[in-house]
Amino acid sequence: MHDPTAPQAPESSPANAAPLAGLEVVDLSRVLAGPYCTMCLGDMGADVIKVERPGSGDDTRRFGPPFVDGVSTYYLAINRNKRSICIDLKSPAGKAALWRLIEGADVLVENFRPGAMQRLGFGYAEVAARAPRLVYCSISAFGHHGDPEWTGRPGYDVILQGMGGIPSLTGPPDGAPYKVGASIADVVSGMVAYQGILLALLARQRTGRGQMVDAAMLDGQVSLLAYWATAWLNAGQAPRRMGNRHLSIAPYSTFPTADGWLNVGVANERLWRRFCQALGRPAMADDPRFASNTDRVAHIDALDAAIEAVLKTQPRDHWVEVFREAGIPAGPVLTVDQTLAHPQLAARDMVVTLPHPTLGTVKVTGVPTRLSETPGAVRTPPPLLGEHTDAILAEHGYDPAQIAALRAEGAVG
């Protein structure tokens, strides 16, 4: 039976089109941070024009294994909802073509080392002079201002994770530091750039002018330190690796069960008493070593040993259900394949199947930002190299003869 109070799918109308519909983005980025940012813009309706080198394109087209029929799964992960054009940015005709795109665009995104765009003739000052309403986003390892010993240096995710402090907090207490398995330095800087672009577009509504978004990967990593940073800056407490334990909350960790791993988070006294009841150990709530959160943190080894002894007596799914009924935050530690097969992801369209011009279909992750009235969507597969070159040039004023001439001289591919 239809429920009139349930949220309804938005109708197809201009009033509730995707929030960035009509926005044109010139994407000069490659690898991960920039393409992740522009994918987010594309998910929300922007027309993202991915500018690539003729012949080779984005470096990630060759990142692998794994490949699927010669196509990199790395490239597939972050380039949906885009169109590809190949332009030689070192040729005069190629530069002229890029200027046409820029002068008709709302946003430009690049992640070259600082100074590279200026050498090509497309630095912020040059672009702002010719396209003052354009939002210019530059993603780099260390940013465009600061210590000159660092601003011009290159950097990949593993370098910035290490410098950002996260690996010093990750791993067993007596072991080596570990980087996070996911490329968080790249992805977080892509998110910071995405946020900065949206803020700059909002400001443009008031001022009529664009501005530069300077997104440094190192800044993004430092922002993740949160309470670890303030513990040092204000209390002088030097952070240390704690495995899966929490600096300030207990129990809040990963525990073995009879057949797998389980995460448990007990962040207040009410939850602590319920947790002890659910474990079948109500007396533990009154143990003076565990009477308050501060006591539990101080006696973390004894606390974890007592909890582990109980959890090992039953399978993981048993405890997941026990804690669900008790209202205790808990969840299984899943492998990637288990996560992607989880029914909650299917229910929220977080795995999407797309038609692909050479592979038949491909699967990608869904859009994590949910808007009730103007939702984004995964609409088109990652483009083939130069797939839309002719169409994009035609949209920007080139006739067929001019396009053929550009191809003949190698300015586009």
C-alpha cells in the first residue's frame, strides 16, 4: 500500500534537477585527488570535461593490475560522470582550444605541482584576468604558499600520510607505523577541494567573482588529527600508537570472537552498564577499576582481557545480535568483498552497475551524499580516452573543418 507520508522520488523538472546542473568544469587533474573531486562535482550534475594528454591520457589508465580487458579498475573508480577530450597543452592551437573551454566554464581543477600551470600560461593570475567569474581550484602536496623549501615539492599519498602524522598513530603499539590502507591523503584532499569549490561558488553568487581554492594534501591530513592534535597542543600529551584502542574512551576497540572480529564502542556510563548486562557480567559495571570511563582507560589492559574472555565464547554474529537488542554500538569487521555485498549498501544504491562502451557493464560505488529534493546520480561510465573530443570542440565553436585541422596538426587527439 502506498504511504503518502513516505519520501517520494523527485520528479524530473528544472526545479529539482541535480544541484550542479548547468555548471561546466574543466578538469585538468589526474591520478586520484583531483579526479575524486571532479567526480563528486559530476555526481551532482556538473558537466565535467576531463582534459587529457593525446595518446596516453590520465596516468591511472595504466595503473594495475587489476585490469578488466585492458581497462584499469583504478581509473574506473574515480572517473564516472565525465567527458574526455584530448588536448596537447604544449601546442599553440591546443592552448587556444583550452582557453575556449576555460572562458565558457565555471570551475577549473588542476593538481600539477605549483608553478607548472604558470609555465603553461594557465596560472591563476592569467586565468582570472580572462575569466574573472571562474573558480580556480589547485590541489597540491604542500600548497601554494608557505615554506619555499616545501611548496614546490611533489608528493603522493604515502608521502603525505607519513608527514601528516596518521601512520604514527596506526598499527600495534610496539610495531612499525602503518599507513591507512585506503588512499586517505588523496581522497581527503579531493573532499577538501570539492568543499572549497562549492563555497567559492556560493560566494560568487554574492560577489560576482570567482577565486582560487588552494587545497594542500598536508593540510587535509592534519585536519584529521582532531583530538590527537589538541591533546598535544594543549595538554602536552604525546600521541602514541594504540592499535585499535581509543585515546580517551574505553571500551572502544576491536575484539576477537569465536569466529571473527568485532568492533565495540561504549562511550558513556549508561551504555557501559547495558554493555555489562548484555555480556552477562553485570557485576563488572561495579568493579572499581571500571567504575568510570577515566578508570576504564587507566585499566585498559585488564578491561580488554575481561571483555575478550567473554566474547570468545560465542560467534561474532551472536554478539552482533545481542548488542543490537541492547542498543550497544557494535559491528563486524568486514572484508571489502563482504562490505560490498552488505544488504544495507544494496538498499542505499551504494553499488551501481553502468553500461560501458567496451566492457559491456561496470560496477562502481554510489553517491554518498543524499539530497531529498535534488539528488545526484551515477549517470555515465568513465569515458574512453578522447571519447568526446569532437563533441566538446563543436560545443565550443569549432566547425568540422577546424576540428579536422586540429587533429591533423596533433593539437587534439
